[in-house]
Amino acid sequence: MQERQYERRELSDLSYERRRQLEGYRKEAEGLEEIRILCPICQKTVDIVFSDARGHKRIKCSRCRKDFVITLPRFRIKRR
Ligand SMILES: [Zn+2]
């Protein structure tokens, strides 16, 4: 018996409006710096946020298998 698979969806399955919206978000982020969120224990990159990200974030390290709550520091936003 075949293993059950998740339904694979592609970008092209999304509505035109949704794709336009995603493209808009990508363009908005173009002038921002990317900040790597590192695991506090092993320093593995667990996520990447943009420099306008604020507040608390829950992260889970796939190497340590531990989760942490961190705060995102106030980084300088690069001017476009
Ligand atoms: Zn880790």
C-alpha cells in the first residue's frame, strides 16, 4: 500500500490576488536587512526575520529539540 502523502500545493495553485499579495510582501522586505535567529545553545540558524520584526518569538531548534521564547532586538532599518 502506498504511503499517505500530504496534498502538494504549488504557488501556481494560489489565486492571482494571493500571489500578488505575496509578491508585494517580498517587495516590501527588499529594503530591509535579514537577521538570523540563532539557537541560544548550539547557534544553529532556526529562523530568519527582517529588521522591522519586533516583540517576542517562539523558536524551536531542530538540532537541540528544545524550544525557547526570545525577544527580537530593535535593529536599525536600512533605508531604501
Ligand atoms: Zn540548538
